[in-house]
Amino acid sequence: MGLGPRRLAWMAVTETMKRRVPLDDVLDELSPKEDLSSRDEALARAIAIVTFRRLGTLGRALNERLNRDPKDERLLHLLATGAAQILFLDIPDHAAVDSAVRLAQEDPKLHHAGGFINAVLRRVARERDMILSQQESAEESWLDTPTWLEERWVTQYGEELAAKIAAAHRSMASVDISVKNDPASWAERLGGVLLPTGSIRLVERTAIRDLPGFDEGTWWVQDAAAALPARLLNAKPGERIADLCAAPGGKTAQLAAAGAEVLAVDRSPKRLKRLEENLARLDLKAETRAIDAEKLDEAPFDAILLDAPCSATGTIRRHPDVAWTKSEEDIRKLSGLQTRLLDKAAHLLKPGGRLVYCTCSLEAEEGERQAAEFLVRHPEFARQPITADEIGGLHECVTPDGDVRTLPCHLVSPEHERSGIDGFFIARFVKAS
């Protein structure tokens, strides 16, 4: 019945919601305990991700079909992962229902709920078409977005654009690739689409390690928006550049590939090790240091890239758990950290040096407001406006101030289903000589 991957998905959803930590971290922690094949781990991840992506839809579908209010959160999560398989994954109904029942029966606290789970999930299966037709209406575009985020986005972007953001989050994220050189040729070899920004977007889902060029270290996976900040820094051969908060290393790879002498800084030794492994596969060199960037004490740099820790609300297509695990308080705390990191970067930069600040957040406190307040605190800096030509002609992504604001509903293509882009804010500054 494939209980292993279903158990892992169920436990991962439960622990992620309970501890308010990233789903990826929970899966990495729990996966070894299940001793699953790579295929079963992929199934567990798919179930957990789609559960978070469509949590509002799943919650309403279940609530309308419950004849009592179960108080146990674990039971609700088991029902949600079962319903996610029925509604959104290519999994036989009987497999989803029976495995959920068996998982309950092997749990001392839920063994009595087998009949209840069976009845609810079978009704979901019978009424699948009605459930799916309801959630496609324009009025339901906000169903899978927490109210607090809906209110923020409507205030910041207006109702129409905010609704497009919410709708984009209901779709699977694309897989984009950055290459060392010759992107047009590699797009053809990989069967992908060359985006105007220079990234390659894969059209078909496939095992990344099986693609040509992976073993040779020719390219790396990196969302098209995440690839923009390093390009906008315009690294030159021989320049000494700091990549603060660098892991997992996509931006470090871009800077190193441009010939810069890069210091990659990250406070997490585990994440930094992953960065070093990525650089080794790509045959690229960079100095690495496991240290809190606020404590970095170095000679001034020619340029600095600061991809600051943030709420990550711009990555909800890719990490849908973010919508359900972050809060207003997280944004407040992280914006304070971003301010301190910007001030540190200002201190570490040479006169005449360049600073690119970015976050994968949709929130103004972590983007537009940070840039404006930085210039007030540091009159020795000036904004270096970014033009649409520098980002592939994406005029809608350039703000009136000359910063970049990408949204999940940008870069939509009618030619293939893999559309959209991560939400990013990017600003570029120059320090007075």
C-alpha cells in the first residue's frame, strides 16, 4: 500500500505546522527514519507540498464533509494528505483512502478513527469533480492564501494584482537553470526554453541528475528571479566580492564564473557545506566562511551581494509551507535583521564600490522600505537605477525608483505550462568615491 511515503508526508505536514519550521528541513530530518527509496521520498515530498499548496481548498472540502469536529490536529492532517492525493495527484483513490485508514489503525491514538477516515475520504473521491469545479471560480482565488497575507498584498499591490499573485501560488513552480556560458545551445540540449533574462526553463519534469551537463558541472538549478541579483552586480574578473548569506550558492557560482574573487559567507556550516559541494561539482572556486555576516571583519570589498534572510513569501510557489508557517512577527524581526546587515555591508564596501541588496519576499518592509530607509541612513550611497534592458526587457518588473520587483504572476508564457517566477526585490547602490 506504500505506507512509508504516506506516513512521511503526514508526519512532515504535522511537524511543519506544529514547529513552524521549513518543510524541507522537516523532510530532511524525518526521511532517514523511514528508510525509503528515492522514488518513495519523492512521492512523500509531492504529497506534502501539494497539501500545503492547496491547504485552504482541502480544509474547506473536508469541513463540508465532516459530521463531527475532530479536535486532533494529526487526524486533520492525515485527512488532508489523503484528500490531496485524491484531488491533486495522479494516485488511485483506493490507494489514498486505504493507506490513510491503515496509518490511523497503526497509531494508538487514532486507531479508532479508521471508519471515520474511510467515510470522509470516499466521499471526497465521489465528489471530486464538484470540489474541483468550485475552486476554479475567480471568487475562490484567495482560498489557498491565509487572510493575513491576502490583506497585506491587497494593500500593497491592489486587488487585481494581488489576486493574480494568489492564483499563481496554486500552480507548481518551474525549474530554471543557470549556465556558465552559451545558454541558447544548452536550452536546445536540455529541451528547455531560453528566457529573456538569460535563464533556461525546463518544460518537462525529469530527474535533474540525469540531464546532460550535470556531471560535467556546466549548469546549476536556480530560479530565474534568483539569478538576477548577481547579474546586476556586474562582477568583473579579479574583483574582490563578498556574497553575504550565500548558501545554497547559486549566486556565488555566478560571481565565481564571472572571474571574481569571491568570499561566500553563511552562518550555517551545514548550508555552507552544501555550497562547497555545489562549487566542487561546477569546478568553481570561492573562499567560504561559516560566520554570522554581522560579525564579519574584513578589508573593504569592491562589491557586495546581500541576499538577506527574509520571510520568503516570494517563494510560495516553490515552498507553499511558507504561507502557513510565517507570521507578521517574523516579518518584523527579519526586517530588523535586514537593516543591520545592510549597515554592515555599507561598512565593508570600498568607496566607489557597488552593493546589490535583494530578498525573496513580497513584503514592502523587506524590500522597498528597506531600500528607502538605507539611503536615508547612508547619504554616502546613491541608488544605481536598474533598467529593463538589464533584465531581459521585463519593463513591468522595474519600479519607478529603478529597483526590481518580480512577482509570481510575471513571466507567464502561453507556450508552456511552466510559467511564473519567484517574487524578488532587488536594489543596487553605489558608494561615493
